Amino acid sequence: MMRIFLGVALTISLLTVGAFFTLSYLTKQAHGPNVVAQKFEVRQGENMFDTGKRLEEAGLIVWRPAFLWHLAYEQKTRDLVAGTYSLSGTFTIAEIARMITTGQTVSRDIKITFPEGWSARKMAERLTANNLPGEQFLVLVRQPKEEWRTHFDFFSDVPKGTSLEGFLFPDTYFFDPNVSAEAIVEKMLSNFDKKFDTSLRAALKERRTNIYSAVTLASIVENEVKSENDRKIVADIFLRRLSIGQALQSCATLQYILGVDRAQYSYEETQTVSPYNTYLHRGLPPGPIGNPSIISLRAALFPKSNSYFYFLSDPETGKTIFSVTYEEHLKNKNLYGL
């Protein structure tokens, strides 16, 4: 009788050990048959048995008992976090269990990228296209809340009554689907505040200029040429034109006024009546014509000294062609068909 008892006990022990190692192996090595990523919702108040059943039916785990055993072994049977997850059979049972008990849900945020140099109007259009409050955003940009001017110290040199154009830092943002227009603006202003660092603020004092002028110049440089080196050279050219009272004659300001980008604008277009027309008016325009990148901001404050006074862009390659004299500039225009 004792031998029978010992035999049964040994058999049970062997089965238990075997089951333990089998279940351990399955949870850490086995994968579900469905390797295509899919959205899986853990429902509010759902127990582990129902969740395990649906995971198995979706082909995300290979065997439900292994999933249940793993939760029990890890003491996570009551730790399921309701939410939507991105899962596939490429994950192991242990990995899926960890994700749905720690709340690694799919982000609901909407990803929005604002290219460098874009105007607030174009930013508003992109927000609206993504079901975010673009119209309200544009209203706040044009009529900012007074508290923003006191909260962000960089506004101390910005004329009152002006819009936020130029200070909406172009970047990639993630917004909650229910985000307010106010929160969007504040996030972008905070980003500008961070990016316009101490070196740039020190350069303002060294050059004896103010942030509004620097941002306005940077917004023009942004839309004139593309490379960092060219922007530094063009910034220096524009600063020298400003210093002698010569009109900037920037095509970027015509693009802003007319809403069209041309390799060459007609004489009639250069005569368009607008305070932003730098062909008609000397000095900087009334304000920024877009929201410049950090590269253009640095170009405006750390320009590259040079002997050029004119430039144009090759319509075929986009390469910037610089000239010292106006005669040389005219020759280059003819050479490049402008």
C-alpha cells in the first residue's frame, strides 16, 4: 500500500513539475497564430476568463489556460486595465499579460506636424483637417489672451495688439482629440519659449535689437532660401540693406501677400499694395510672415558676414546664386531664365 501511495505521489509531483515547466515555456515562448497587429479592447469590469477567451478567439494567444495560469502565478488576476491595446500574435502570452495589466494602451492623441515657415492660417487649416479646433485657434492667434503676454517673458519686446504669428513654433505635436484651441496655442508658445534659449536672448542684447524684429527677419529668411549656410548669408544681406535704408525686395513677402509661390514675380505683382510688400516699403514688414525654424532664428541673430548684396534661386535646382553687384545679379537672372 505504501509503495502505491509513493508511486501516486511521485506521479503527481512529476505531472505538476511538468505542467509548471510546460506552462512557463508557453507563456514566454509561444505566440498566437494571428501575427497581424489589431486593436484589442479590455472592457471595463471584465474578468480574466472572458478576456482570455477573446484573446484566444482573436488568435493573439495560443492557449487560454496558459494565460490564466500566468496571471495567477504573477498575482495579477485582478489587475486588468480597461482600454484599447495594439496587440498581435508576435507577442508572447507574458508580454500581452504585462501590457494589459500595466495599461500600455494605444495613445488617443492626434499627431500634427507643422512644417517650418508655415503661417498661422495654414496651421489652422491642418488642425481643422484633423478635426481639431482650427478656426478657434486662428481667432486666438489674431486676438491673443492678455495673460499670455505676461506669462511668457519673450513678449516684453513685442508690440501690444499684434498677433502671435512668428511665435507658434513649427514642430510635431500630439494633441488629445478633445484639446481646446487655447491649450494648442499655449503648447506651441511654450515650445517657442524653450527653443529660444539663453544664447539667442543674449544675441538680442548684443545686436541691440528686439525679439519681434529678429523673428520677423527670420520668417522672411525661412522662406527665401533652404540651407542653413545660405540663410546666414541672406540674413546678413538683408541686415545690410536695412542699415542703409534699401528696400529688402523679398519675394517671400510677395508670396505671403499673394498666397502663391513663383520662381519670378511680375512687375505688377511687385506693386501690390500691402504694408507687407518689401518692394514698396523700406524696412521690415509690420510683423512675421510665418513661423520660423530654430535654424532661421539663429541665422537672423548669428548672420554670416559676406560681400554679397544680391541673390536668386536657380528654378531648376533651388541652389542660391549670390552676386556682389547689381550688374552681376542681372547677368545671373538672364543666365537662369529669370
